[in-house]
Amino acid sequence: MWPDFTFLDFVGIIGSLTICAAYLAVSLKRVDPEGFRYHVANGAGSILLLISLYFRPNPGAILIEALWLAIASFGILRAVSRR
């Protein structure tokens, strides 16, 4: 695993950490789960993961990240429309 670790793998890890940080922030009640920031963090994390998956495809992971990005996009639109 480590010998072939690339910059794009690092991008995917940052994406995973971004999504987990957003979830932790909601769990600690530091971020509103229906708020703009939470959905943007989830969307950004998904995009970073999808970038890394483009170069090392995994169909199941691509599907879940595409769905995660769609949900985040919907949440962003809802949060913006409530402002």
C-alpha cells in the first residue's frame, strides 16, 4: 500500500477527513446539521474523494460519493433558499 501511495491518495484522505470532521462537528453541536457549512464540507469532501477515485476507480465507492455529493448539493440549495 505505502510504496504506491500518491498525491491523489492524499487528496482522497483529505476528503475522508473533511466528511468525518463535518460529522464530528454536528455530533458536538458546533455546526447545524441543516446549515450551509455542514453541507459544503460534505460536498467538498465528496469531490476530493471522487477526484482520487477517478484515477483509482472503485465502483461502490464512486457510487456512494456521487450520492453523497447529490445529497450535499440538495442540502446546500435548501440552506441557501432559507436565507
